[in-house]
Amino acid sequence: MSTTQLQSKLQKQLVHEGLSNDDAKCLSSNVHCMDTNNVKIAKVWAEHGVEKAVQQMFVDPDNGHRLSYAEMRCRYG
């Protein structure tokens, strides 16, 4: 999926979750600036929603172990 496609899909998901179109456009506009980890989470969010994205943020992509809140914040900001 290209960055433009991901941005569009994420924007639609955010609107579906209750954000205004303007807010969703703003929040999804920086997909092209994201690092690899954040792009993966953006894809999960765009395809499966916020709950699945948050769940995935707490899983270490390297070994599948659960991340602490601090570890998650270090990885995803």
C-alpha cells in the first residue's frame, strides 16, 4: 500500500470513528513522515480500527512480548 493510499484509508477510518473530516485529514496527513514502526500501526488502525492499533502498540514486533507503557511510548511517541 502506498503512503497516499494509507493516508486516505486512515482518514476514512478516523471519520468512521467519529472525527470530523478536517481533523481526520490533519491527523492522517503525516503518514509519509512516519518511521517503520508507526507506519505499521497506522496500517493496523486504517484496516482494523483504533482498538486493534492500541493493542498492537503494546506488542514488541521483534519478539511478540508485551511492552510496558514506557516501552510503547519510546517506540511510538
